[in-house]
Amino acid sequence: MARTPILNENRIVIGYIEEQGGGKQKALNRNAMLLGYYDPSTNSTLNANRMKVGTGNQLSALIERAQ
């Protein structure tokens, strides 16, 4: 599983997006706490409680809001 760091404007790591099987992804904060998921089969972003928070991949926005 590949983990891509997400950086703020000062190039400080604020979180990660981790690739899962089947194109699914999950968002983690900088301490590796789960923030949410993206499921390409439904084109939906879900929070850590698996409640839909939007359409499309909004994982970067989840990470930015969690700061």
C-alpha cells in the first residue's frame, strides 16, 4: 500500500492518503489516525464512521479540515 504525504503551504506533512485495493483510498492525519475513505465504485467520500460526506474524492479536504 502506497502512502502519499499531504503537505501544507509550508511543506509540513499534515496527513497521508493511502492506496487500498481496488482503487479505494483512505485519509490519515499526521499521527496516522483514520479520517475517512474514498470508494471509486460509488464515487463517494466517507468519514471515519463511514457516513457519506461528499461526492468525488474529497480526502485532501478531510485532511485539511482536521488540522
